[in-house]
Amino acid sequence: MPDSRQYHNVALIGFMGAGKSTVATLVAGMLRFQVVDTDRVIEERAGRRISEIFAADGEAAFRQREVELVAELEGARARVIATGGGLPVNPQNLASLRKHSFIVCLWASPETIYQRVRTQGHRPLLQTPDPLARIREMLAQRAPVYREADLLVGVDFRAPLETARTIVSGFRHARSHAVSHADA
Ligand code: S3P
């Protein structure tokens, strides 16, 4: 059945350490799209690292920057948008992405995430004595949001290239079933 969504872009959502930035680059290469990495754009505009924004201005200020950037992206075309792990938690952001993007969640288990992020000190939300417990807790809270993606790809046992290929075929399939732009 045709659907009336518009799939101009691919948006990647999912927890920290799931590999969104790496996979975004691969998907963009395959589709000849450009990557927009929301964390990187926010850092470039602020001239500071995310950890510094959290420390100096607080999480709410960072979330506000995310909302503003997502609103700007409504005009985006041919982009692979790699989002920060908490960005889709705000329903306004997810609804906005849904207007123009095929939304893919990269799903990793808490153990995989922990293995990937434990040597990286730059994630402000994981600066706690028991990061694995924190990851489990946050993942459980966010699971209902991540499940709203159009496609959920488990990355525990998939290499980034295979994940990227899965996304590209899902995107092409969705596009071919959407009402064509001329009809929309
Ligand atoms: C966050 C994830 C981070 C970054 C910020 C908050 C989160 O992005 O946006 O530290 O709330 O999960 P990555 O998912 O790219 O690490």
C-alpha cells in the first residue's frame, strides 16, 4: 500500500555508541547523500565540545540547541542525519524528522554499548560510578522512543557495512512504496 510520507533523507537514531556516525558516513556514500551529524553541528556552532556545553550551560540548553537544529533540518534534502542519542526523546524532534526522513534506529545491547563507550570520557551522561547500570536504565527508558523508528537494525552482531546496506535497501523500499513526489 502506498504511504504518504516523504523520504527525502535518512535519519539515524539510537543510543550512544551504537555506531550512528560511522554508519551515517557509509550510508551517505552509498546514496551519494551528505552527512549531518547533529552533535558535530552543535559543537561547531558553539565552538565548544558537548561535554563543555553540558558543564557550562546545563543539559536543558543543549536540548534547546537540538530542537532548533532539528527545526532547521525540515528543509533538508539528500542528507543522512546522525542524531545524538537523546534527541528523539523529545516527541517534537521525532515528529519533525518524520516529516522528511526514513527513520532508522541502530539498536545495541547495554553490554555492547558499555564495551564501546567505556574507554571514551566525553559522554557527560555516563560520568557515573556504574555506567553499565546507567546505560541499562536509560536504554529501558528510551526503548519506546527508539522503537518508533521505521526500521530497527540490531548492531550487536552486524558490521557497520552490513548495517549500512540494510538501511539503504530499507530506504529504497520505503521510497518505492511512497506516493511519488509528483503526486504528493
Ligand atoms: C546524548 C548522546 C550524545 C550527545 C549527548 C547526549 C544522550 O550523542 O548528544 O552527550 O542523551 O544520549 P551520541 O549518541 O552521538 O553519543
